[in-house]
Amino acid sequence: MSRYSRQTILAEIGVEGQAILEKARVLCVGVGGLGSPAAMYLAAAGLGTLGVIDGDVVDATNLQRQVLFTEANIGQSKVQAAAERLRAMNSALDLRVFDQHLDASNALKIFADYDIVLDGTDNFAAKFLINDACVKLGLPMVYGSISQFEGQVSVFWAERGPCYRCLHPAPPKSRIQNCAESGVLGGIAGVIGSMMAMETIKVLLLKAGHVSRLNPLVGRLQIVDLATNEMMNLQVPKRAGCALCRGSREQIVLQDLAPISCQASASKPIRHDELCEALAGEAIKVLDVRELQEWTHGHLAGSFHFALSRLESEELPQLAPETPLIVICQAGVRSKRAEQILRNRGFQDVRNFPAGINGWTGELQAESLQAP
Ligand SMILES: [Zn+2]
């Protein structure tokens, strides 16, 4: 036990918590940028069983962020290389290796032996599949996603909160860039992967009835932007119309979707002239997310109003997710948050005007609320 004394001394873990971890069975889907730090911290923490599934081979471009691997592993199977490293870290770990890609035909059989599933994948198809299989089996899913300097973490656990489809009802129709195309700096994978290991431990303890102040991200999405060091913690409600976690588990049928990459980060901010064009036309809606009194005091002609404070918990009325949107507030901070919320609700074309009303050089009109 002295090996784990630095964590058993914590009141929230203790000897009892450590015994829970030593019996726990965790499956890590993907041992790339997120799976590497997550699996390493879990192995180091004295986990009982760790399954790793990945059908890829280590290549040189992985080494910049996939810290499980060394140059000597280039060309080798990722899970075999990962297993060797993880066993060296902790010989007591019962390590199970699945040298294959996850798909609708193998997911349930593999997942059934585990208490929790970590999503270290980088595409929507895999995330939907993991979510659907977890909801069907009643398992919590620790979700992570990274792009460029930004990342997201959450816990989807249909029995206690929303599922991934409550946040994203369906995969986006348009193709979104992956890490290879949009780039990523290694450290963000380390941050998000480590947070996923923390969430896994918190959920395992909670699931086993070990109640403490440790509060996993169930129903919350943590967004970390290491370009600006802005952190956001968004509420993710269990969606009333969620076809997956509101229905019966028996009726869930797993499907293999065409791979669509995920991108956690926002799109390019829009310029002043683009905003003027949008206000003058009909094709792009301009949404002002300031509070009502700020809007009444003065706003852009051609914009419509829905305050961020309402957007956190309410759906934007009468707007299809395909609608192109520009979001504006006073100084660009609230609109950035609104952009994230809308993007996470499936709005595919949302852009922020970072200069806000403060940076607007034209006229403002003052009048009562306009309907969208
Ligand atoms: Zn759901």
C-alpha cells in the first residue's frame, strides 16, 4: 500500500477508495493523444483492469503528443506498444489488449466486461458508437476532444445525466477537419487526457458508492482554451427529445457511421465588413446575446436578441441548426461562450464577432425587443 500512500492519504480516496480502484475495470478506446496520458495516470493510480483498443500503428507524427510511445515503437501496433509501456509502469495491472478498430459488431461484447469507457477517439462516428453502446449497457462514458489549443471534457452517463446525443443529436453533415488538418499542440492532449483520468477515478468511486466532495463532470462540459487560458464550464441538460437515452435500452441498435472528424475549436472570427453584409442581407442571422436592458439601450439594426443567460438553459426558438449565425455581445466574451453553446447544440455555421458592440463603428438603434 505504501506505493499509493500519496493518494490514500487523501480523505476523498483513502484505503477504501484505493480498494475500489484496484477492483475497477476501465476500457480506453484509442491510445493516441488523449488515451496516452489517461491510460498512464490510471495505470499509475493502481487500477485493477485496463483494456486498450486501437487498430492503428505508431507513426512518427504521433510522437509529438502520444507520450506512451518512443521512436523505437514506430511501425508497431499501438496497443502492443502501449501494453509494454503500461506493464512496465505497473506490473499489478491486468492489461487487456484489443488490436482492432471498434465497430458496431464488436462494441457491446467488448464493453460488457468493463465498468466505464474512456473515449480517446478523434472522430464523431466513434464517439456516437461509444455513446450508444454505453447507454445500452448503462455504462458511464468519459468524453474528450482536442483541436489546436483547445479541448473539451465531460462525463456522459445516461442513468445520472445526459448522454452524448443530448449534446450532439446527430453527426454534423459537413466535414470537419481533424488534428492532421487543423493541427494540435501536444500539451493540450496531456491536459485533457489527464482530466479524463481524473474524471474516470471520480466516477469509479461514485459508482461504487464512495461518496465525497469529488464531483465528476456529469451534465457539464468543461472547455479549456490554452491559447487564451479561458476556461468554461457549460451545463449540458438531459434533452427531453433525446431519441437515445429517453427511450428503452433494448431498442438501441448500434450503427457504423462514416468517419467524420471532430473539431473542438471555434471557426475564424468574422470581420467588421462581413458583419455589415450579414446585417444588410437575409441569409445570415445576427444574434445579440447581451442582456435585455443592454439591447434596449442600443443594438445593431437587422440583429435579433436572445440573452446568453437564457441560452445556457433554453433552446434558440425557430432556428434550424443549418442557419448561418453571427453572434455578438458587448466585448466579445459572452458571444464566444454563446458560439460554443450553439456549436455544441449542432449549429454548424456559428461565428463570433470578437470586437463586439464596443468595436462597432456604425449607428446603433434603440427600441424595444424584436422577434427573431
Ligand atoms: Zn441523450
